[in-house]
Amino acid sequence: MIKTVIFLLVFSTLALAPIHLKTIVKRTGDSILSRENNFDIAFEMLVCAEGTYSNVRGDRGGRTIYGITKRDYPLDFDRVYKVYKMGHYELAKHRAKIFYKREFWNPLYDRISNKLAYKIFDLSVNRGKRTAIKTLQRVLKYILFYNLKVNGRFTYREVEIITRHLPQDEIYNEYLQANYRGYKRMATAYLFLKGWTKRLFRNYEEMK
């Protein structure tokens, strides 16, 4: 009798316990992962694209570690590279993750589709934050005819437009094409266009 009562109590507790699953919800053609790991996934994908340490000739960024440039972020570069050089790779990666969340991840990205959020994040690193966001704003304003300012700031206005527009894949595809045109106009395109293009059109669904 006691065993039966204990079993029923345990069973009822488990039945009422909240279930935390990384469920995939289909919405307007996009796969939306649970928001708790949005940045974590974006960061891992970014690291796959950027690699660890590099110093590519002709790249205006110069020395980089996990995509953090010595030229633009000398203190953060040194902080990450110092421990990387000592062989503390996980610590170096952790410091890089803190840097990217602080400098490049807008909390409002959690309100839009993951693949568009990742692409804005990735292009902000690769092309610069203002360029990446202004390119998105030009797509929304001049191609999809929404009324907003092209100022390089991602706000609730952009979130409202993106979440209201159906299908969201249209925004994503136009954004990729706009950035491709931007890459082709760059002075170093003859050196890096092939790599930039491969990175730009990488399929989010295959990477996550």
C-alpha cells in the first residue's frame, strides 16, 4: 500500500513537471528554435566561419582570433589571443563569446527568425554592424516599401516590420542578394568574393 502511494505521488509529480524541449516550431516557412539557445547557436556557427587565429595577406582586418581583429579591437584581441597562445583554447573561446555577445548580438534578434538573426549577426561581424543593418533597412524600405529610417540601428520598428511581413523568407532572400551586391562593389572583391559568397549563402538549416 505504501509503495503504491509513493508511486502515485512520483508519477503525478513527473506528469505535472514542466517539459523543456528544444522544439522546432514551423512559422511562415522558418524554423524557429527555442530562444534560450539562439545566441549560442549563432556563435558556434560564426566560429566555424571565422576559424581561430589568422593573419591573411590583403585582409584589411589583419591579425584576427575567432574573427576579432587586432586593428579594430586591440584590447579584446589581446585578451583572447593571450590565453589561446598559452593553449587554453576553451577559455579563449569563452572570452570570444563574451565579446561577441557584448559587441554584436542585439537582444531584439531573439524576436525574429533564427536564420535571419544569425545572418544579421554574421554580416555585422564580416561587413560591420552599421553596414549590415543599413543593408537590411534598405531592403525593407526600397524593395519591400516599408516606411522606416536607414540609420544602421536595429530597433523595435525593424522587429515589427519583419514579424509582420509574410513570408519572412522573402526578407531573408532579398537580404542575401543585397549583401552579395555589396560584396561585389568592394575593392578587395577580386581576392575574397568567392569565400564571402560561400559564407553568405551557407544554408542555416544544414548548420544548426
